[in-house]
Amino acid sequence: MSVRYTFGGDEFIFVEISEDMSLDAFFKGTAITRELQRRNVAGVTEICPANASYQVRYDPDVIAPETLLALLKEIDAEVGDAPLELETRIVEVPVLYNDPWTHETLMRFRERHQDPSSTDLEYAARINGLSTVDAFIAAHSGAPWFVSMVGFVAGLPFMFQMVERSRQLEVPKYLRPRTDTPKLTVGHGGCFGCIYSVRGAGGYQMFGVTPAPIFDPVQRLSYLRDFMVFFKPGDIVKFKPIDRETYDRAVAEVEAGTFELRVKPVKFVLSEFKRDPDAYNRSLAEVLDAD
Amino acid sequence: MPTDKTCVIEVVKPGLATSVQDTGRQGYYYVGIPPSGALDQFSLRAANLLVGNSEDAAALECTLLGPQLLFHADTMIAVTGAEMTPKIDGVAQACNVSLRIKAGSTLTFDHVKAGARACLAVAGGIDVPVVLGSRSTYTLGAIGGLEGRRLQKGDRLTSFAPGHQAKEGLELPADLRTPLAKEIELRVLPGLYHHRLTDESARTFFDDTWVVAPEADRIGYRYKQGRALQFRERVQPFGAGADPSNIVDACYPIGSIQVPGGLEPIILHRDAVSGGGYATIGTVISADMDLIGQMQPNHRAHFVAVSMEQTLAARRAASARLLRLREALGR
């Protein structure tokens, strides 16, 4: 990977780890940004890990651009190829796939879609070589995803599925972005999954909705009490298909303020994952399901 | 002399887009929460100093069409930034001057004559809860300001007790006002994904005159009427979209310029979307960001490429100007 450094005006430095998305690029960015965080550098005000890149905001009156650039290169050389272990957490996100709300929305914006005659799920299944929508949902919910970036709008996680590139689900964005997306839509664009944290514009394909709020300025639910944004880069997500009855029950719990997410701490070791991704993902699922 | 500890402002008409803003929040961009804060930061600081506030107090940012406000207490106000003549009970007042307003008086604004955003400071500063370190409104995330939104008819705002006796008739010197012209230069440090442009487009971007489109708000300013930009052909990297203007989704610096489909450049401002899949081709330097917030639709911009050395020199000049402001209006 040839890392590229470039300045965004006088207050930002942007570092592209790789032009391509890959787990290796994401992990390298994670290792560098965590080390930069640990060093607590005077003048560094924001550290933003992204999918295959990262961005740092700094005060050039405190640390000169060239000094920061040299520091980032030094950190890259030190930690870039070190074995990566991540103390993180795995989160089960319930999803009502093929729900009525995203269906209503996708029909409303059909003329902006590549294939106006089918739904987003039917289209995604077909172009990924899967014979049925159910087979697509099985692939989508079968293997876990890394949260590789949080942003666009407040609290929106971009997710990258933890499978070999040949099994990555790829779906183009809408031809023209929609002006509306239901809140908590599970979407997909390029190789990235996402959950829309708020209602609004969007261009990703829509597959379903989760009843679980992930951004709440009022912080009503227990898992949002510490911070109004739930997801952090490095979180691992496993989607769980649920039926309408389970969804309605969860929504009632959200309204009552009693809804909980299943979250377990987990240590991720890249080398072990790479040796046998499927077996490793099964062991992650066991951590999640253990009581 | 204000006798009440707090001043209540009642919103009779909210104006086009009036919101509570201060110097913004820092440290939450990594979860998609942008800085927010007044788009014209210098005018915010000037307005605050005119009424005896600390320069980072919260004030009202009034866009294009000002609000109508009924005051329920005696206080001091100042209007800076865009030229929107304030009127107290129908009588025209000066911009850039501290004004006394009495309980029962109504503040209105004339149509904007120059610029786009006026900053209305009230002695003591607007009292709304601090959210993640700032009182600034971020409407997309519904946080900060008054209930995370723009002002509405019937809203009631309070201000903190003035900590410092403001002086009536204090005036902001003419050379310390944000320049308000219909055609301006914006200095840009090329970079980010600039190398993805063809040589010709890398040139025409800086040659052409760009006109502010109607889609210009606190998130970003869209520009049109320049020649379309071409990106170099390539096999798109895995995970980037199909269009040559697409990249693997990444962070966007505040002030960065993206060109979806090569058609209309968008400069992200203080309510920016924090990242996405469009190639950015450079960044407006921090010293020129205030100028963008004073552009109206149909105003024109020329982008001027500068070096990092020039960028830092401009930053030093902006800091020196801020020092002059503090000396001119200091306590």
C-alpha cells in the first residue's frame, strides 16, 4: 500500500492509505489513528479514521504542518506493519428486511433507480449472482461487518463485511440521490453497508430497517446514556433478521425506554481472522450468543 | 441601565433561517458531528465585543431575511456582518454599532443590501444549553441552539446577565468589517484528490468565474456556470463508485471542494457532511471561510490557487486582524 499525504487547507491533513477498500487498509488506518490518539499530540484537535484513509484536524499555530506530517509518517513506519489486535465490541443489530417503509420510499423514487422494474433487494440479489432475495439476506446477515467509518451525518456507520473480496456484496448507489430515506434504514452503496441514523437524503440501496436507535440527542436508551452516538469505528456488527412481530415489540420497547442492544466485548486478532475468516466469524458469533 | 437579570426575546417572525450560533464545537467530527457555529466568525466576535460579551458568546445568525423580535427587557444589541439595517420600533439604526433597546420595543430588519448573514449579538449572550461543548445549532443532528432547530414564531429566548457594562454607540471600525462584495476571490490550497482532474480541468477550475447556485446553505455552497470538470479515466478502485468523480468514501475537510459528476463544485462549510464518496480537489483556506458565508445566490467567485506558505501567511494576517479587533473594542 502506498500511503499518500495531502493537506486540506491550513487545518487538515488527509492521509489515503489505499485507493482501494480493503480490511488491510482499514486496519492500518486504525492502528495509526489509535497510536496518534495515544500520543496526545499538542495542537491535534480531531482524529477521524475513515474506510481506507484518515484525516487529522490540527492548529498550525501550535504544530507546524510539516512537523505533523513527519510525525504521521513516523507513526506509519512504527506501527504500520505491526500485528494488529483490537479490543472492541460486537453488536447484534436486529433488522426487518423488506419492510413496508423502505418499500414505500423506494417505490416513490423508482425513476432514480438503475432498475425501476424491481425492488432494491431484488436488484442487489440479481447483480450479486444470488438467485433469490432470501439468499441475499442470508449473505448480508450471515457474516459480521466492521464499522470502518462513522460520519456523513451524525452517528451514521459505514460498514465493511468481513469476508473475502470475492464474496463482498457490491451494489451501485442510486443514479440520482433520493431526497428522503426513512430513519434507521439499513442501506448499501458500493461495497459499504450503512444504517441511516437520521431521516434524510441518501443514495444507498435500501434493504430494511432496524428498530434500534443509534443516534439520540435526548439519550433515552441505556446504551446511549454515555454518548448520543452509539457506533465507533472498529465496532463489529452482526445483523439479525427479525419478523414484523419482533420488530413491533422492539419498537414498543424503544418507546417505553426499555429496549436493549446485545453488545459483548471482544478481542479481534487480525492474523487469526486471516487464517480462516469463516471459522473466526463463527467464533465471534459464539461470543455474541454466549450468556 | 438594564434592571432585569435576564432579557427575554420573543420571536414574532423567525425570518428565513435564523439560528443560535457561537464559535462552534470541536472534537466530534469523527462521529459525523461538524463544528457548526456562525459562518462569518469574525462578525460574530465583533458583534459580541460591541455589546461587552466575551467574543465566543452565542448570538443569532440571520440569513438574507431577518427576524422580527419583541424584547421584554432593556438591553444592548449589535448587528454585524451582512448589511441588513436594524429598525427599533420602525426607526432605522446603524449596523456595526452597539444599540440600546428597551423592554416593549420591536426589532426588525430591512432587506439585505449586501452580504448574506447578519450576526445579532445581545448583551450577556443567548442562553441555550451547551451541547457537546457549544451552543451552536446543528439542524441535521437536531442538537444545540433552541431544540436543535432554527427559530420559529413564538419562541422565547433568554440571555445571560451582562457581565460587563456595555457602552451605547460603540462602533466597529470600517476596516474591521467583513468585506461584502458581489464578486470575490477565494484562495484555495489545491490537494486532496486534485491529481484526479485532467490537466485542462485543473486549469479551467481556476480560470472560470463561478456563480453561487440557489443550493447554498450552512452545509455547503454550490457553484455553477463554470466549465464542467473532467476526471482522469481509470479503472475505478474496489469500493469506489462507478463514476470517475467517486472515491472510496473518506473524510471531507471543512472548506473542501467536491465536484459530483464533475458538474457543480460544492464547498463544505461549518454544518458539513463529514465524509462521503466524492473526490475533493482542494480546500478554501481558513482565512477566507467567513467570506463564503456572506455570498448570496448569483454572487460570483474566482478561485485562486495558493501555496501552503501563502496559506499560512494569510492565517497570520487573519490572526493579526483579530488582535486589532480586540484592541479596538477591548475592555
